[in-house]
Amino acid sequence: MNSRFLKKIYLLPKWLLELVSWGKSFKNNPIIGSFWLNRCGLHVARVVIAHGLFRFRLFLLSPLIPAEDRRHFRKYGFVLKRNFLSSDDFEKLAHELQNYEDGGREFVEGTTLTQRVFLTGAEREKMPSIRALIENPKLDRLMRYCSSKNRRPLYYVENLCNHANVVPRPDPQRDMHADTFHPCVKGWLYLDATDDLNGPFVYVPGSHRLSWRRLKWEYRQSLEASKRGEARDPQRYWDGSFRVTTADLEEMGFEPKALHVPANTLLVANVYGFHRRGEAREQSHRMTVWMQARDNPFNPLFTLWPRSTATMFEWGWSKVLQKLDKAKLASGEQRSFVGKFTR
Ligand SMILES: [Fe+2]
């Protein structure tokens, strides 16, 4: 037996586990990326099952939020709340974040410098307005419902510095894409108003739903992504976040919408729906409290303990981040900033 074969045997349990969880890499997982299996409908089957279970969990969690919000989320793929906090609470939050001094991670995409702070329990201890936001029952219930997992998300502060004086890199955020093959949500509370100057979030309303056209598109994309070697476009498909062209969007009957919103707007979006970061015309900033709630799409159940499960996820994700930090800092892909966010 040669060493490659032994390595495959060793990795098989990991690959199988990824197959029945959130694994999406067509490059790193030869089962997910198998041309033959995808020809037989593996990818499409994962998409359909994940969506069916998502809808089932949403149905059970219906009592968490008002019917109007549920309808909007199911129909368009996002919920948008202007003036989310009282102006007094919002001012306090903005002041707290602008005066945050402990630094964090930063990296470059395109010409944008992204500064991000992962809000662990220890960080939140120092941030009373962030604690109040996280304890806000409207936000809590909305995120627990939209994630379909009844769990609190992971919280970050994200500060985008558009047209920063950096060496440009490829920018995956500007391409219209779906984050992954299953429904999952991200949330943003905007500290700055967004417009064409600082790059609005662009979403394609309704593109989170499974239509026959979308399923055919998913099937075609899965075969493209399963190609090996020179046949595959190295930029586009390896990670399982499929990019979509304008022509494909038109064929599916979709129209992107740039969400120009005032400060103090909350947006919660299903990022299986197509989206991208809109262009920023000028050197500018865009700060948000950013929330992410990705979970195993094939687990039909949700937690009954939203807080303690969130604490467990936060602990686990901290460990993963620490590991990723080492590699990214060493390669120069990421660095640490000290002091305040750049504004
Ligand atoms: Fe995305």
C-alpha cells in the first residue's frame, strides 16, 4: 500500500463527516468534489435536504418573531429594521465602538482593509453597550429564528476601510455569490449609513428560494466545481461559494438590489441568497456589529438552550480562530492592528 492510499483511508472519516455537515469544499473533499457523484445528483441532493430541514426548523420556531417578519424573511430572504435601537442607545454604542482601544485582526481584500474584532465573553465584559445589544430580546429572537437553530450567533465588530492605502489583493466579496449550499444567516447592525460612497450591501431578493431554475443552475455549477486540474477555474469554484454571472441572474429572473440604509439599521440576511459587497466610490469607512450563525444544516433539531449552546460555539470558534491566526499571520495574509479602529 502506498502512502497516498493510506492518507485517503486516514482522511475518509473526516470527509464523510463533512459530507453530512457544513463541508462545502469541492477541492479539499474528494467526495463532495466527485464529478461522478455530482453527476448522479449528490450536490443537488444536499441542497434540497438542507433546505427542507431549514424550512422544518423555521416552522417549529415560528412563535419567536411576528408573522410579518417571518413572511418577509421567507419571501425575500432578509429582514431589515430601520432605527433598530433608540437614538440614545445607538449613540452610546457608536461612542463605545469608536473608542474601543484593544485592536484586533486586519486583512486586505481588493483595496479594502477589513478590521475585525471577535466579541468573546471577555471582550464583552469591557463593552456595556455591546452587552445590552446582545441581550436585546428583539435581536436575540430574530437571530434565533432566522438561523433556524434557536442559537445566538457569533458577534464581531467589523470596520471596512474603503480604498485604503494597501497593496490590492483579489476581492471575493465584490463578486455576486452564495456563501454556501445551505441556508444560513448573517446579520449587520450598521454604525454608518451605507450608500455608493462607502459600498452598500447588494442582495438579490428572492434568490434564497429553491426554484427549478436555481436547482438546474446548482447542478451545472457542481459539475464545473468538480473539474480537476487545468479544466477548473482556480479562482471560482474550489471553496463551494458559487459565483453567479449577471446573465445567469437574468436567466433565473432575478434583479440585484443595493441596500442603501441609514445608520442604526439592522439587516439579517440568508446568505444562500446571492449577494456581494457593493463598490465604494470614495475613501470611506463602514462599521457594523456583524453576526454569523452557521450550523450543521443536516441536523433536523435545534438547541433548547440558546445561551449555553452559543457559549460552546464561541469557545470552539475561538480555538479555531487561534489556529487560523497562526497560519495567516505567518503567511502575511492577516496582521494585528493596535489601538482604535481606523476612522
Ligand atoms: Fe458572502
